[in-house]
Amino acid sequence: MSEVKEEAVELVPVPEMTPEQKHGAGEEIVRSHVVWSLGAGLLPMPMVNFAALSTLQYYMLKKLCGVYGVKPDAAKLKHIVAVLVGGIAPGFLAQSVFGLVPFVGPAMSMSTLPLLSGGSTYALGRIFVSHLEAGGTVLDCNPADMKQAFAKKFEEARQIIPGLKKSAAKKAPAA
């Protein structure tokens, strides 16, 4: 995973929120990071887009910790991202490298990498929100036990992401 400067992002204390407000804030964090991940999937260099994706996912988990009042542990958050998203890394990297093949590669890569990126971010965010809402912390999060839930949410993302892409396009400022 790429090196992350911890001082670059400060956790802002969140005023006391109801569980419904926390859930709404958590869902918005996941949604916005999915949209950013869709863009990270379009980066043309294989290792750059994977590094950008893992960094986005790390910061998503860190922001979710802030909403739910859980102390983030940088090493554990990186481990969670690596274990859960690492399962799709071979497919992600294969699609990235396939993008280097002249003519057909870039078209295939640009159609699949954003979905892999957004889907993995959606799945990671949703299961982490569920874990935090169940009273879990970063330290008691066992990503190996979450792999099956991650796979289900990743499949669910295939249905949801096209709608997110459309809503993000509508919210984008006109050039």
C-alpha cells in the first residue's frame, strides 16, 4: 500500500449524532468514495490506479471511524484494505495490464477497471459501516471473517454503481 502521511488528514471531532444521522453520514462517505474510486479506475498506469484506489479506501475507513467515534489505527486500517480488497487485486492488475494492449486494451480496461474500483470500495465501505454500527471497533475488526460479506456486497455493487455514475454526472458542475 502506498505511504500515507498521517498528518495530512486530521480527524475533526463530530458533534453527537443519532444512530440514523451516523448511518446517513456513513452512507454519504461511502457513496462519495465510490464515485472517486470510479475515477481512480480510469487512471492509465496499472500501479498508479491501484495505489490511488487503496489510498482512497484507507481514507474512507478513516472518515467512517470519525463519524462513529472510533479511534482509527493506521496499521489495522491498511491491513483491512489489503486483506479484503487484495482478493480482487489479481483481476484488477490483470485488467490494468490488459489496458496496455494496443487498440482493444484501453477500451476494455476503461470499461472494467472503474467497476472493479467502485465495487470494491462500495463493498468495503458497506461492511465496515455494518461492523461499526454493530458496536465494533477497528481493533476487533477481523477482515478474514468478512470476506464472504465482502463478496456479496461486491456483487450488489454491480447493480448499484450504474445509478451512482448517473447521479454523480448530474451533480458535476457544467464546464
